[in-house]
Amino acid sequence: MRALLISFGLFLLLAACVPTPDVRPAAAPKGAYTLDKNHASLILRLSHSGGLSMFTARFDDFDASLDFDPDTPENSQLSVVIEAASINTGMADFDHKLAGTRNLLDAKAYPQILFTSSTITRTGPQDGAVTGILTLRGVSQPITLNVHFNGGARDPLRGAQVLGFSADGHFSRSAFGANAWSAFGVGDEIIVHIEAEFLKT
């Protein structure tokens, strides 16, 4: 019983440390932020077998930096670097095949996938459209991410100001020359979902 009470007390103590996010972008501190890799995910989905299912994968190794301007969010800047070989489908042999195929990721020749924002348009109190240049397999094309600001807070456990975002986007993989298996029912449209927390530097 004593151990149970101690555990419950620790739970309450930790719960008291959980910050309440402020969802107003203007309330967030201005300046440079870096990605908290322990609280971020980058998920890809595409049609499989002509639409029988949506195949899902993720990148395990990526980094990002954010220069956030709360007064004028349109002036904020975002850059992302993804290690192409970190593709993860849960099947190691298939991951190597995806990374190594020349008309897919071709990670040996093009080890990094890059995104740099160019324009940001505010579409709502907590929402914006982030347009930038995606460079994949050495090919650069504009794409747009629809971004939702989840809020900001001072996190005592991490000792830093934290901003949270969710983002969705899509692009044509063939536009980047990644057109392998298109004739076998593998879709062309890549759907991207991102969850990210950034720490104030």
C-alpha cells in the first residue's frame, strides 16, 4: 500500500510539472529554435496495390531549425534535413531496397533530403501554409505544408521554452524522379504528416 501511495504521489508531482500550452502564436518568445528529436515524427503514406491500402513508412533521422517571429509569423524561417537512408518500414531488407534503388531514394548518391521555407501565409489564428523548396534525389520542387500551431509553453522537465506544431502535405514522387514500381500499382502521391516540438536555443 505504501509503495502504491508513493507511486501515486510521484504521478501527481509529474502531472503538476506538465505545462499548459498557450495557443496564441504571439505569446511565444521570438528567436531561434531547434527540433527536439525525441518528440518529433515524420510519416509518409502512399497508395498500395492500386488503392487497396495506404502503405506507411517513416524517417527516423531528421533535424530542423526554426527562426520564429511571433509578431509577424510570415517572417519565420524553417529548414529541415532528412537522412534518406533512415527510411523505416519495419522491414529492414525492404528499407535497404528503398534507400538503394536509383529511381527511389538513391541514398548513396543523394544522402540528404532538404526542405527550406520560402513563404509563409497565415490562414487562421493557429494555422498557416508554409511553402518551400523540397530537394529530393538532387531535384528541387516547391511544395506546401499546412501547419497547425499546437501551442507553446515553458517545460520545466526540459528546461526550455517549447513550441509544438503539426503539419500535413503531399507531393508527386515522380516529379523528383522517384517513379519506381508505378506500373505495379504503387501510388505517385506521397502524403506527409509531421509532428514536431521545438526547443528555444
